[in-house]
Amino acid sequence: MADPHALELRDRFRRRFGGTGERVFFAPGRVNLIGEHVDYHGGAVLPVAVERGVFVAARIRQDSRVLVASEDCPETFDGDVSAIDSWSADSWCRYPLAALNATAEQGPLTRGVELLFSGDLPMGAGLASSAAVLVATALAMDRLHQRRQSAQELAELAHRAETQFVGVRCGIMDHYAVALGRAGHAVMVDCKNRQWEAVPWDVSGPEMVVFDSLDRRQLTDGRYNQRVAESHRAFVKLKMRLAHRTWLSEVTAEELEEQSESLSEVERRRARHVVTEVERVARTRAALARGEWQVVGDCLARSHQSLAEDYEVSTDRLDFLAEVAKSHAGAYGARLTGAGFGGCVLALADSDLAEALIHGVSDMFRGAYGDTPRVWRLGASAGPRELAEDHREDDPGRKAVS
């Protein structure tokens, strides 16, 4: 049976561009269970790919023209692949264009392409919509050009696109989470050595409930890169006395305390978040294996406090949602998920009490801010894949990337 979203997008593609022969691809968003702002310091992270994501209908052209459009955003792009080095865009289009640039680095693109995007993943909500666009574009170009890269190679291409062509000094977490997702699993990624493992998610355990604060942020607005710079400065100073450490994530709490006088107050707090968050990731991974959800919830709550106080990436709305959610009956813990500065809060709650949590938190948020948060109950999804018109499961070219 064909995916209804894919069928609708295919129909809209044909109305916009004419003709037939397009193919439809999907990349999921992600919720980061824990491990925030440690990926670019070589730490381990524990994200989960989710059912919502980004769809793209794609078709190679016979000429060199490149057309990019979205059903969800008004901005479009119309250019020529021969001028790829001079492409620029101030809108969401910079993400697919970045993926096309990174693809061209692997081999020149001599023919153009038509790309039409859609999705059910909110932009700027901290659910990795940017990474989903990048991975979806990378997968589409990979399959259309029959290059057959692995999921990890697609993740690396997407990361290179965001850092080199978009200019966000991010780590690999989002791209790996999106590209390597497995149904019924979280993904543990060691960002230092690029090793990863699929971690089983207990389906009988609590649900992931995500509350949208309705605060939107852009990672390109400078605050994200500022946090990266501040924490890197902290490590440069620490390394002068801890020469055996090659990443900030390797510094222990004891070492940080001993060397704290060499840091400014801001640098000390940024480093403290990274060091303690690394410890929380390890503790959460062990608790998941034992089904100790109270421990997982405690780690989430402590992570949010650290992100709010030491890394200063939370907002009033995020703090409100996290505090109300974690205090509700049936909830184990809550924290902001994603880079912060807006976006969403993740709460873990028993399935039979999730609906009560949603209503209770939403009512209190509405009373405080006059807005009703969007809410999603999410499960662990498979990674990026092509959506065949007839959804043939026996066609290896149309299954999830491995």
C-alpha cells in the first residue's frame, strides 16, 4: 500500500513541474533523549528518530536547471548547476542547496534536478528539521545518481553540508540520529570516534511526549555558534594544564574543579555543562538497559537544569513546560530537547497517564502564556528511505538505508 503523504506530494509535484518519473524520499526528525551540546565536544549522545519528518519528491532534469520548492514555505530557488559555487539563499532553501553542494564535491553534477519538499515536522522546533532536509536531499541525490552510499556516509555528507555550506558549527548528532534511526530503538552515538549502536527502546515503558513551546529559533542567528566558541575557549585553557585530554568531553568533574580558576565564570559554566552532561548520558544508557525509568527521568531533569543555568540555552517557556511536565503525575522527567533558544520539551510519561499529562500541561501553559502548545506522542522510527509508489517491500532499492 502506498504512503498517502507520498501520493499527495507526488500529485503536487506533477502539477507544479509537469510530467512523471519523480521519486519520493523520507527522512525522520529526531528527539534527543539526552546529550545536548556535547556532540561537538566529542561526547556521546542518545537521540531517537521519530515518525514525523521531511518528504521530498525528486527528479533529474535533462538540462542543468535546479528548481527547489516546498509545500510549507513560500521561498523557492531557481538556478543552474553550472553556477553551484555561487549559489546563495537566505531562506530554508540554503539547506537543500548545501546538500547539493556537498553532493557535488563527491562528483560533478552535470544535470539539474527538481525538488519539492513537504513534511509534518515543525521547522525550528528543535526536532532536527534542518538535518531531516539535508539527509532527505542527500538520499534523493544518492539514489537518483545511483551512488549507493551507506546511512553513515549520508550522515557525514549532511553534517559537512551544514557546517561548510550553511555555516552552523554543529556536531554530528542530528545527522547521525536522522540517518541511522531504527524502529523501536534509540541511537547511541560516540561523536569522538563516529561509532554508534542501536539501543532497544522498551515498548512497554513510558512514552515520549513532546510539547512545542511555540518559541522559534534559528541556529544561524549567532547564539548557537557563540556557545560553541565559549565552550571551546574553555577547553583551550584547560588543555594547557591537561595536555592528555583531546576533547572537553574527556575532562572529569574533578579535573574541571581543580582547574576552574583558569577559566572565566562563563567558561566555567559552559565546561561544567559539557562535563556533567557526558556523565548523565552514561548514567541514562545504563538505566535504559535495566529499565530504571526513574533514573532516566532524573537525568532528564538535571540535564534541563544544566542547559538552563550553565549553558543558558533555555527560555521562560521551555523552563515552564519542563517544570510543569516533570511535576505531573505519571511523568518521570522532562527537559528541553534540541539546541535550545526555543523549540520543544520532551517528557517521559506512562502511556495510561500520557493523555492526562497533555491536558494538564497544555491548560497550565495556556493560562500562563495564552497559547496552546502543539503536542506529539512519538515513538522510535526507522531512518531515511525511499517511498515506492506501490510500497513494494521486496524491492531492495526502496527500503530503509542501511
